[in-house]
Amino acid sequence: MAYTPYSEFKVGAALLTKGGKIYRGCNIENATYTPTNCAERTAFFKAISEGEHEFQCIAIVGGKGEDISTEICPPCGVCRQVMMEFCDPDSFKIILGKNMGEWEVYTLRELLPFGFGPANLNA
Ligand code: THU
């Protein structure tokens, strides 16, 4: 469902809640570029807007064109920061897929070391 008339780079994300529900997201681009929303944030915002606040992991795939992506698509910095708001950095897993059936798994802590989150404001 990615809406990508400008980059042709299509991304899909599937966010798994602790309760076992999956929220899917795609990237949605815009003619003025900056309002573009990444697939990961689309998935998070769909879930949050439905009342979900606890998450296990997110799977992400993306690439240019119609072919199966041969490279992983790491989440951008803004999306990592959104994950930091709602996820435990040591247990939340980010699964990066490629080539139909290959994947790499990272914790949010690995992809966002020294991230600033809600706990910092309570310190
Ligand atoms: N994009 C995502 O949706 N997720 C990522 O992790 C990286 C980038 C999108 C934004 C834009 O529509 C396109 O990919 C190219 O940057």
C-alpha cells in the first residue's frame, strides 16, 4: 500500500503488540516532501490511536521498485525516536528483512544507543 510517487522507495512495517495483534504500516509521501510519514510511524500511530501501548517487535522491509528487496531497510532516526517513546529499548526487537526469508534482529538499544525517552524526564 506504500504511496511513493516521488521516491518509488516502498516500505512496509508490521508491529506486534504484547497482546498478539499486528498493526501494519506503509510509507505515505507528499508533494511537499516533509509531511512524508515512514511505514514504521504509520504502524505505530495506527496502534497508538487504537489504544495499544505495549509492543514486542516490529518487522520492516523496503526497497526501490517492484522487486523483492535484496538489502535491509533500517528505520530512520525519527522512527527510532518514536519507538523510544513507547518501547523498552532492551527488549523491543527490530527485525529487518530481505530476500524473502532472510532477516537480522536488533534491539532498539542497539539501533539507538543513549536514546532519550520518557524515563529521562522522570529522572
Ligand atoms: N522510509 C520509510 O518508510 N521507512 C524507513 O525506515 C526509511 C525510509 C521511507 C520514507 C520515504 O517515503 C522513502 O522511504 C524514501 O526515504
